[in-house]
Amino acid sequence: MNDIYTFQSSCSVDNDINFIKFFNDVTETTAFDADILFLNRKAQELRKVNSIGGTSSKMLFCVNKKNFPKKKKDISIPERLLPQLQKALAEEIQTYALKKNPSSLSTSFQKIINNNMEISNNQIWRKVLHFFNKPIPNKYKTTLEFRTSEEFFESLMQFSMSYLQKEFKEHMENVVSKNLKLAKRGGRPGNEYLIEGFLNVIRLKCYYDVQDGIFGSHPIWQVIFCAFRIGDYELVGRCVEKISNQGLYKRVIDVLKRSKESIKLSKEEENDLKAEYDEEISKSRDPYKKAVYAVFLNKEVNEVNDNLENWIWSKLVSVYVSKDDGKSKLIELQKLIKEECGENYFVDGQRNYTKYFGVLWLTGQLEAAIDILYRGEYLIEATHIAILCHEAEFLLILPNLSDDILLPCNYLNEYLCGLNFPKLIIYYMQRFEETDILSFIAYGQFLKNFETSCNENLFGVCVSRVLCDNDLQRDEILGYINEDGTVTEGILHRYGNLCATEVIIQTAKDLNFQGKRIESIKLYTLVHDVDTAAKILCELLGSIIISKSRSRSTVLDFAVWFIKLTSKPKYKINDNNISSTLQLLVDLGTFFEYAQEKRNREAITYMQQFEILPQYIDSIQKAVDAYHVMTTEIRMILPDIVLAYVNCLVDQVNDQNDDTEKLFLKEMGQALFKYVGIIPYKFPPHIHTKLLQLFGFFK
């Protein structure tokens, strides 16, 4: 009987064990299926484990920089696909330059990044676009006042902390979704069960003992830290209710209880919390308990803050909670990152530019963050992030175009750097010069409010440099004036007449400097600066009418068209001296044509109507008086006029058989001889010598 009893008992125990195992398997499978359904229902997008450095961001700040993981060379964005992203952003900039709605720019960039996920650097853009989700109101007169204001400080801290909280929560969800069997979440929504599942997976072994009980199935301080880390202050409050009777932690419990409303601490509260930490917590074997205190007291707990994301979040919270010294603590943190750690620490030979960008951006060193992208050859990202900051009016810009891309703003008396925004934009615009002039102009719109060292509009200078050598493109972009005086507007007029006028004037100025004067005159006329156009035409005529060439005929024909155009009221020349000089130069052009074609009688007769040279002895004084009021353009060619006129007289004397007419022509020559001797004008030696020879014919 005993044997039978024993045998039956053994079978019963085995059946119980098998039943329990079967029950556990069914429970686990059910929970696993629930997790899958839960994840499918949420349709979560799996993201990289960490936001700043991806899976390789695990890093102790107390270790040597050699421990940083190496980054493979340029694998984040396929180089061959970059033109696709560049084109999409350029098209958006073209649209934005026309509509000019700053609040829509970040939204549009977000759509572009979402549509180009495979080629966009998500590590960079997630941080940036999160910052622009909600505009920061700017009521200050200068960018410096805004950047050093309490409002900007508060917004920066909240943006940065909420970003890191959001990223950590996504990291937890990612870990849980990849380890459903270990997580055992059971499809239950809410942060409490997310933390439970996450802690089930990572199975921390840093506890030597569990203090103050558990919440769910994990040590309560571990849950408190995780809830605080993802910004669930309601869950934090529920947790601390379970330990609210612990008199040892009174100060921190009071702070955590009100964390949903405010986590700001006065200087006195900080001191009380520090005293509580030194007395009760500093020797605790619970690292998460110490980590919660450390967040408020700016202390290091390497067992918990074992990667860059946790470390920077902890530092930012310790800055933010300080009601009295928050801004000064932020400056200290900025110095720690940029000076004490610096580029060599973060980047070194591993080219971790995006990692360094992350910590600079999240600590409000926006200009330095953009600069590190620029130097890391992330020019597309650097340029468009700079544009976002500039349009939001919180980018500190260096005063001189000749400055480096980034320089400390010592003149600001703040620990801040300035960015050479115009130079960055110009660098980026260069890629569109020959292939996409519309994008070139659109990006150039951001330079409209900047000037060169010569006080020239920087946008105008950049566009002019491209258009001066391209006639067809110049007409398409700037527009042109038709033969009948009507205007055909160019692409640039879409951005406003003021913008177009500035660029047209700059291009006209540069064309004139290059010697392309007719093109310059057309552009000045296009913007109704007719006086300047007429003055340039006078200079052109003065330099070209004295010599026989095909270009002289072209210029004279153009001048005739221009004078006809100026007869219309809207193109009227306001300066009478310029107007009369222009007409005289055109007439003198005809005189030189007659003279050089040996049409001597016509040339002499034609010249007599102008009264700038004496026709006989009694008219010398009148001609001398005319000389003193003669414009520079006429006076410059006076020696050539006299020489051509004298040549005509000499030839006519030699060809003339009528003695009376010869006598009259000689008297005209003698009058010219005396005129040249009276006027205070030193003729060029070769002309002077030639005239002396010719005057001998009039004795």
C-alpha cells in the first residue's frame, strides 16, 4: 500500500508541476500576443535606440575619450541621393521666399524630411524641428536681448528636456517591442506598464539591496527615476505616495509631489535638499535613489547616467530647476561642453559631428552647433538650420562678412558666439549658380538686409556677379525695356519691386564697371534712373564718337533711340545739363562722321550751329565764355573736335577755287588759332603739334 501511495503521490506532484508549467506558458503566450496586438494597434514607428549617437552613444563621461565608439565614414546619408534632398529643400525655399511665412517654414521642412527619411539625417533634424514646434514670442528689440532673456531660457530648457524625455520614452518602447517575451507587458497601455516592461528587459543588476519597497515588480526608486526621466510627473506623484511616510526623504518627496506643477527650487530649498542628500543618501546603495537627488543637485551617478543622453538630460534638469541661478548654471554647462570637453573630445578622429551637434544644440549653443555641421561637411543641414534660426530672429550674426563662420562675440559681454550667416548662405548658393538660377535667387533673399564693406546690398552683389556675363539669363531674371518703352518684368519682380530695383541697380553698376555700358544704360532706364543712364551714355559717346568704327554707328543709333525714349514723360531726364550734353554729343557724332568721310562742307556747316567754336574773330570771346560752362564730357574731346574741324577747313581751302570763300575759311582758321591760345586747356602734345602745322595754312 505504501508503494502504491508513494507512486500515486509522485504522479500527483508531477501533474501539478506540469499543470503549473502549462498555465505559465499559456499566460506568457497570451501576454506576448497581447503585446503584439498592442503594438500593431499603435502602429509605432521603430526608431533608433538613442537620439544623439544612435546605438553607439553608450558613454561614460568619466572615461577617457579613447573609449568613444568609432563612427563609420559617411554612412548616414547616401551621397548619391543628396541632390534629391537638396532639390526638395530648394523648391521649398523658393516658395517661402515668395510667401514669407516664418511659422510655415519648419512645418514644410518637417514634411520634406518625412518624405525623404532614407536620405535625411534624422538624428539632426529631430532635435531641430522639435525646437520649432512652438514659436517663442520675441518682444525684444535686439536678438541679443532675446537670447539672454528669461523667456528664451525657459523655452530652451523646456524644449530640450521634453525632447530628451520623448526620445527616452521612444527608446523604452523600442526596447520593449523588440523583446516582447521578456517585457511581459501584456498589451497594457500607459507609462506604468511601459516602465514595467522596460525594466523587465534590461534586468539591472546594479542593486545590492532593495530599499523602500517596490512599485509593481521593481524597486520603487528605479520606477520613480524612469517616470521622471520620461516626464510623467503624475506617475512620479503616485510612486512617492507609497514612500511619503519616510521621514528620511521629506525634502525630495515634497519636491517630487509638486513636480506636476513646478520643479523649480529656491536657493534655500536646494540647500535643504543637499543637506538631506549628504546626511541620508550619499552613502546609499540604491543608485536610482541617488540619481533622483542628483538631478536636482547637479551630481554624477555613473551607474544610471551611463550614456550621453541621460547625462545631458540630468544636467539640463539641474539647470532648469534652479530658480535663482538657472541662467548662470547654463553658461557653466555650455563652457563644460564647448571648452572643457570640446570638439577634440566629442569628434576627434571619429568624426562624430552629429553627436557634438546634439549636445551643443540642446544646451542653446545654436551658432556653434551650426558651425560644427558646416565643418563636418553637413552643409545642407547647416544652411537650412541657420535659415530657420535667422527667420525666427534668434540667430546671433557676426558683423563682418570677412569674419570666420564662427567667432566668440566678445563685444556682447556674454558667453555666446556669432555665426557668419551671410558667408554660409553664399557658400551654399554657389552650387546653384550654373544649374538653377531660381534657387540661387531664392536663397539670396536671405541676404537682402546685409551690406558689403562698400555699403552695397549683398543680395544684389551676388546676383549681379552671376548675371553680368549672361545676357539671356539677365533679361529673364531682371526684365528688360522694349523698343517702344514698355517694360517686360523679370522673375525677380515676383519678390517685390523694391527687391528687383536694388538688384537691377547693382547689376547696372557692375556692368558699367565692366565696360558693358549699353547694357548698364538699359537697366538704369528699366528702373527709371534715367539721369544716371544718360550720364553713362554721355561718357560712352565721348569715348567713341571721335574714332571711326562700327561700334560708333551702333552707339549713335542707340543714343538716338534713347533720346526719343526720354521725350516720354515717365522717362524724362531731370538734369538739363545732362540732357543738353547728350544731344550735343549725338550731334558731334554726326559731325565726326562727316569729317572722317571727307564731307568737309557738310561738316563745317553742321558745326557752325553749335556755337562751341568761334566762326570768325568777333565770336572768339563768346566761344571762350562757352568753354567755361562746357561740361566735362565735351571738354574731354575738345582737342579732337578742334583738330577734326581744322582738318576740314584746311582740306576745304585746298579744294576751293573761290578766293572770297578761301579768305572766309582762313579767317575761321585764324579765329580758332587765337581761341586755342586763349582757353586754359593744355592740348595733348600730338594734337598740339598737328594743329601748329595746320594753322600755317591760314596765314
